[in-house]
Amino acid sequence: MRNRVFSGSVYLLGTLATAVVTVLALPVLLAPPAARGWADRHRRRAARLLGLPGDGRSAGWRNLAWALTHIAVGIPLGLAALMCLGNILVAAVAVSLWWAFPDGERPTLFPFLDVRVDDWATALVGGAVQLAVLGAAARWVLPPLARLHARLCLAVLAPSARERLTERVDVLTRSRVGVVDAHGAELQRIERDLHDGTQARLVTIAMQLGIARESLTDDPEAVATLLRQAHETAEEAMAELRTVLQTIYPPILADRGLDGALTALAARSGVPVRFELDDLGGLPATVEAVAYYVIAEALTNITKHASATRAALSVQRPGDALSIEVTDDGEGGADEARGTGITGIRRRVAALDGTVRLHSPPGGPTTLTVRIPCS
């Protein structure tokens, strides 16, 4: 409750300030780029207060409509918060320092009643009553007003069905490009692994067996050595081939299912993992494979980059989607540009029309939230 009161008060005071700025900058906001940027900033701000995703962009007349609505609604609500919080400060000053003011300029309590503070009895009783009333208003009235403005902001800026469809097509187009690129890179990796590893060892085996066949009658001891070497090389080739196959579809998923595979991942993680797994029911094989890859990559990142001492993994299935949350107590500041594997996670999840959210402020903690549709 205390955090909600603080965030609501700060939101309303910020709303008053930004509404005044909107009035002063209204001619500038008639330009579409400026209006879009200003509206997007406040959409994210409102969504953050309500705990909602702040993605998406509106265009055209909605940005101007929001600016006018923000002025009409934001200024009164912001002034209400300013008066409430300001009078709390005045009451606190009146209670403790009323005697320091000249006789004709002493502060008043309850401005509408004009109760002047001239003695300690009025200061203590009246100040306590005003602080109680204003404190109750700050606790029970300001947060709902802040949420009301935030919901109004998101409602005015909500895109139309056509705009949502257009944005959806853009998202799917980008995700398709990413999937194609990821698929091509995966094929190149598999071809490189097979060519440089397994194929090279098979060529070595063929050469060793050829030399052994030619030396069969002349040097039996050399033949035995070559056969031993060919056998060892064949085992190495088989091990490399298994490694390549595991990157395509982990065999542990087929053997133990996603539950068992994730339990094994958590058990061999480089940091202790607190594991929470709901009953997931039947999942498509593609969803299981992507979930396994996401969690394996996330735990690897924690071990290598986070400087964490512990991690938490939660896998749930709310409705017809798989929800994954991986949290660590590391140093935070995860940056996709530094090659921490988040880009690969995004591409794999986007291929199934899922979403990835990364929250990693400097100093931590880091939380990776993934949602994958299961239908």
C-alpha cells in the first residue's frame, strides 16, 4: 500500500508537470513525430503504473486527442494531488513552527475554514486532524485517481482494429525474417559441425582401414594398431554425431519429457536453482524443444555472465500458453548486444509467436520472462 501511495502521488505530480508542458508545447506537438514520441512516452508511463505491457504505437489523430485529454484531465488531477500533499506539508509546519511566524502572518489549517494557528492547542489538535484527513486522502484517493488517468491514457491511445492488424502483420513479418535467418544459421552450423568433425573422422577411419587392408599379409602387428585406431576414431565420430543431434532435438526430451529434462538442467546448473514446475500437461514437441533451449541458455548465461549465487526457475501453464520465468541475484545490466544469447532466445520464441521480456537493471536482479503459445 505504501508503495502504491508513493507511486500514485509521484504519477499525479508528474502528470501535472507534463500537462503544463503539453500546453506550452502544443504547437510543436502538432507535428506527427513529436506527438508520437510524447504520446509513446506517456503510454509507457501509464502502463508501468498499471503493471501492463507498454508496447505498441498509436498514430494520427489519437496522439492529438490524447494531448488535449491529458491537458483537460491531467491538470485538475495533478492540482488535486499537489493541494493534498502541499497541505500535508503546511500542516506539519503549522504544528511545529507556528510560533515563529509574525502575529498577522501565522499559518492556517483547513484553508476553506480559515482556521488560524495562534496557540499550541489549535496547532496540535487541528494539525493532527488535518494530517489525518489529508493522509487518508493521499492513501485512499490519490492512487485510484492516478490509475484512472493511466487507464484513460491507454484507452485514448489504444489502436484501432485495423492498426492492430497492421502492427501484427509487421511483427509477424519481422519474426519470419528472424526465423529464416536463424534457420539458415542453424543449418550452416550443423553442416560445419558435420564437415569439420564427423566427416573428417570418417575420412580418417576409411584411410586407416584402407592401409590396414593393404598391410594385412605383410605386417599383422601394424594392422592391429590401425584397427585399434580406427575403432577409437569411430567412437569419437559417434560422440560428435550425438552432440550434433542433441542440438537439433535433445534426446532427453524424448526419453524423460520436459519435466525430467528441466529437472536435469536445474540439477547440473553452475549455480543453485530453486525449481518450481506446475503440471504442464501435453505440450507440442516444438514448444518443448524451444522451452528447453530457452531455459538451458538462460541458466548458461547466469553461470557465465551474471556473477550470481542463486537462481529461480518457474515454469507454469496459465491457460493455453507456457510461461517461463528465470531470475537470478546477479549483478544485472544484461545487454543483448554483448552476445549473451538473448537474441537467439528471442528468435526461437518468435518462431512460435511467443514473447520475451528481459528486466535487468544494473545491480540486479535479472528476470527473463518468456511466454509461448501452446495451441
